[in-house]
Amino acid sequence: MSVLGIEFTEAEAEQIRQTAAAEKRPPQELVQEMRESMLAEIRRRRFLAAARRVTTLSAELNERLAQ
């Protein structure tokens, strides 16, 4: 099963269909929500990585300026 460019095994697709049916909504809507959640997590991780990099560079710069 492929929805929104995401490939699912038959077992995963069946679980999605069951969950969607239980929540009375289309499977595509459930997959879209999952996709948005994954993208938000990726953006969060990228932001944290960039923040760590800026912190490191700032500390190095402060150390050099203090000398």
C-alpha cells in the first residue's frame, strides 16, 4: 500500500485501515496526520542540531575572544 508517497507493508496497511475505521475517518487522513507528525519531528531534530552547533561555535568564539 502506498499513500502520500509512503510505502506500507500489508500488515501496516491493515492496521491503518482498522484504526481509521475505528475512528470513522479515511485512511488517507490518518496517514496524512502521521506524515505531518513525522515531518514535525524531523524539523524539531534539525533545529536542535543547529542550536547545538551554534552553541558550540559561540563557546569557541567566546573562548578565543577571552584570550
